[in-house]
Amino acid sequence: MGGSSRTRAELVALLGRAGLEIAGRWGPENVLTPVAAWRPVTSYETVPTAVVRDDRPDLVPALNAQWHRLAREHGILDAKGEFLVHVAGDDTWARVRLTPDWDLAGVLGDRPGRPEFVTLSVDGETLLGVTCEEYEVWLVAVGGLRERREEAARAAAQETPEGREAAWASLTGARLRPTKRLWGEWVEGLGFNAGASDEVLIRLLDLGVVHFLHRPLSATVLDAAVAHPDRKVRGALAEYQRAMAPERWTALVLGEESAARRALLVEIAAIRGGLTADGLDRIATDPSPLVRAEAARTPGLPAHLLADLADDPIASVRRAAREASNGENGRDGDDRRDRGDGDDWLDAEQEGGGQDDRGRAGRGRHDHTMHQAAYEALAADRGAVASRRIAPEVAVLLAAHQDPYVRRALAANPYAGPEALTLLAADEDEDVRRTLAAQPRLPADVLAALIEDESEPVRRAASVHPELSEAQRSKCLTGLDLDGMRHDVPWVRDLHGDAEAMRRIAASCHPLLRSTVARARRLPPDVVARLARDEDRVVRLFLAESCDDAPADMLLEVWLWWNGSLSSPGRPRTHPNFPRTGLLPYATHPHPRLRQLALDDPGSTSALVERFSRDEDSEVRLRAAVDPRLSAASAVRLLDDGSDAVRYAAARHPALPARALVRALRDGDLRRCAVMNPSLPEPVMHWMIDTALSGLEELRR
């Protein structure tokens, strides 16, 4: 009953041929999974409810008649005639009803009279499966499913130490070696197991498993990654660990043999953690001019080292030192700078004097004016066009340049003159006009043209321009689409520390301006009060995500419809002002998002966790599934929950008995999460790694 071999459209067509009409949403989550429903149908202990010989001449009509009789007797069909069906080879329940010409036995199988399907009552209490044996077709009816699941889970939870050892022995002592896909998923997941020791994590690095380097790690593991012989491991460490100490960055840089990679690591280290004093001295005297040039650009380099680099025998190093001395060497956040001469510069690795005097002149310098003489050489360098002062006659030429990317770069230049801006306001390229619309200090006639532009994106960019009056801004809003992803308005973000500016902008008619105000970490109380009542719910959402002063009642309101984002995954629930007490009355609230909050109250009990683990809403069950107070029996039962998220949480729960965890480790749906279960014994973790190593050796042979 594994993964689906049909698309959703193909399944709909199949059910249609069987005379079944789709009656509701796919994959109901408050019943057991199709895999769990098949177990009592295909088990060795199964006793059929009815049997039909497969050599009957009227086999298909006989099977349909038997299924319909049992379906009525066992309550498969509800008052509306609806039920759930799962066809072997698919991965979800479909809620259906019979049409007058239905034919399940003739269609739902590999051929007529060889049916393989399970039907389930909508309440999840009774199933009726049809499966083929050697000379017979069996119909298996099972009732009282919820209580059966409870009984089975309680039995599985009764585990002795001897039973636990036997369960793990059944895994590690199995004759059949796990497949490459299986052990591959095991070792990938082990790195995220909170119970994995430093020794296990270091062995994973030796296997080339690096994704777990995202997570917080001990000094022992970090040091092992810094000194690891595999450059893939060292590169992943530099990419994933954003807050390493200068000592580790220094060791990582100095231990790198490749000059190009060493230079790149210097750049990354300067952005994220810096180098030690000894590290700065070493990179300033590195044998490679690539590294010495990068050293010159490194913030905090002592003046005497910078002076030495200004006298370097290699021109590119001298130029880098000169630019740094002139303050022309800014780094912006975590973005890598445009090197100006492409990736080949990084890969050149011209040791000792081989680095030539190429292309740094193209990088933008706002204090150097681009005159006519430099136009031909630098016109296509967008960084220079966007950031250097442009002579008026050159700006006009650039505004008419054939490359729209050059014109867009000019539109982004705060020093472009009025003649060029007027030309750009009528540019044929929408992106050029949109870039221009977002720039400050525009002449009135240019701004007037942009707010009347035929392009909606251009008008949207112009509508947040700081020089517009509120009357103009209000007029601009008509016809604008503001439902897409919202980005901060830069000039508003720059004013976040100005209380009066925040008051003024928070009263704006424009939602994009108000939502950017809401992004401020701290705001005056009156501004917070205004934004907390804002009619635009994205404004309230941004306030909940970003502002430490957001009020509790608004946070609770946002929680009803927002569950966090990639940038703020825990908010609003993890906000310091989110309610923490007085939540128990919500335990019976009809809204599931409020109901689950009762478990956050200090007065909540394990009994409430158990109750919520049986809730009709999957999100409430998920909240119970991650609660450390969840019982072992409930963890077992939730392994068969209809919600993917609930099953995966149950597979990771430390209360899960060994026998159930072993089953989950072998399950294609659950094993990625089961291997993250912190109760996984360390010897089993090492066995998984040994299995992977032996598998790799076999592949190499």
C-alpha cells in the first residue's frame, strides 16, 4: 500500500469509472492512515468476514453485492451515503458516495474481479477491506477502530528492559542489510538528533554528512569540522555557522591550502566573526596576492599592515590597500561583493607575483565622478553607474544606453541629474521606471510622471516616495495591488529610531509605509496603540513579528490566523508579551488555535495533554504530540494519525517505546523523523553509521 503511482487527476478518473463521486476534501486527518487501515486486512491473523471464490462466473456482481451488504451492516455508509475509500497503490483517503452505476469490484483492482481497496466510515470507526488471496477474495470488516487503536497502543507501551533490548536487537541483528536509501536517510537525520554525542556527530562528518552544521554545536564538534581533511566539511562550516569565534575563523582560514578558497574565507570571516590579531598579521603576509588583497579590504586591519600592503609588489594588492585607505571598501551585511572581474579572479590562484592588474577600476566609487573620458570603459559596469557621481553629459548618455540594466543602475543612482531623471521617467523599460520611482530627491515633474505611469508596479513604487503628500499618496492607492509579498520601504526603515517620524508615518494612508513602521523593534506607546488597531492585518502581523512593544491582546488576535514565518518562526506565540497564564479556560474553546494554548498554562496537566492528543483538530493534536508529558501509549497511537505533522512529531517523541520506534525507523514515511528521536541508543546510532560505511565500501567495489 505504498506511495502513489497515480496523479490526483488519474485517481479521480479511476474512482469515476468505479461509479464513485468525490464528496469532500482529500485525506481527512481525524482518522487513521490508509497504511494503518490495511494492517487488519492483510495481517496473517486476519479472519475474513466473507469469502468469495475467484472462479465464480458471476464474480464481480457477487463481490459488489457482498461489499454493499457488509457496508450497510457495519455502518460504512453515513446518513448521506458517504464514506472513505483507499485504493491500493495510492497515498490518501478520498471521501466519496456511490452513483447509480457503481462497480467497485470491477474497477478498483489490477483487473476485474481482483479488487484491492479499503473503505472506511467517515467517523473512522469501521473499515471494510477487500483483498485477493490465492483462490479467493476476502472481505474483512473491522469495527471499534478507535478503541482497538487505544488497546494496541496501551499494549505496545508496556515495555520491559528485556523487551527493549530485544527490540533493538531485532533491528541491529537483522539478516537483511538496510538499503542505501534507508541508511542514507538514517545518517542524514542523525545529525539533527538532540541526543547524538559529539563522537556520533564527528563520525557523520567523516561520512560527508554536513547539513547538521546549521544547528548549535559543541566546541569539540566545531573544532573537528575546522580541522577536517574534507574541504566539503570545512566549506559547509563556513557557510552554515554564522557566529563562530575569531579563533575558529582564524584556524579555518589559515588551515586552507587553496589560495582562492583562503581569500574567500577571509572575506566571509570579516563579515561574520572576524579574525584574531595573529590571523590578521598572517593574512597580510600571506604568500598569495589574492589573500593579501582580501586582507587589505578586511575591516580592523591595523594601520601598519595596511601601510605595508600599500607598498606590495603586486599592483592588485596595492590598489586594494589604497581603496581601503580612501574608505572605498564597504561591505554590506552578509552579501558578497561584486568582484568586478568575475569568478575567474577567485579561481586564478596566481601565487607570488602572478596576479595581474585587472579590472578593479569598474567598482563604484561615489567620490569619483564619471566624466566623458571614462564613459566608454565603465558604462556597462552597473556598480559604478549606480554609485559614482555622474557628470551631467554622461548621465544623459547613460539614460539613453541600449542596455536597460545600465539605465536601471542609473535610475538607482542618488547623484543622477535632473536631465537624466526626466529621460528615465519616460523609459520604455518598466523595471527602469520602477527603480527610478523608488529613489529619493526626484524633481517634481519626474515624480508626477511616475505616479501616473501606465505600469502598476511603477505606480506602486512611486506611491511610497517620501516627497509625496498624503493627498497624492491617497490618490495613488486607487488600483494598486498590495496583496503580494511586502518589503520594507528603505527610507522609512532608516527612520526607525526617530519617534516623531514614526508617529507621522504611522498615520499615513499607505499600508506599505505603516507596515514598515511596524517593523521597528521599539516604538512609542501611542504608535503601538495605533498600529495594533490598524485595519490592515499585515500591519498587525508585522507588529507582532518585529516590535517588542506589541500588546498582548493584539498578539492573541494575530495568533488566531498566523503561525509564524521563516524570518520569525515562533512569533507571535514566542513574543515576550504573549499571554503565559490564565490560559486554562481556553481548553474548551471552540477555536482550535485558542484551545491548544491551554497547554502553555503552568497549571495544565498531563491529563489535558492526553485529552488533546485525541482532539478532532490536527493542530491541537500536534501541540499534544510535542508535549514532553505525552504518554508512551499516546505516542504509539499517534504514529497512525491522519495528519503527517502529528505522525512525524510522534516519531520524534522520547516516550516512544523501542518496539514502536524500531517500526518507525523501518517505515518509509516515518524514518526521517524517527532517527531524530533522542531516545535512540548511542550504540544503535553507531551501528547505523557502521552500516552506512559498509554500504559505501560495497558500492566502491
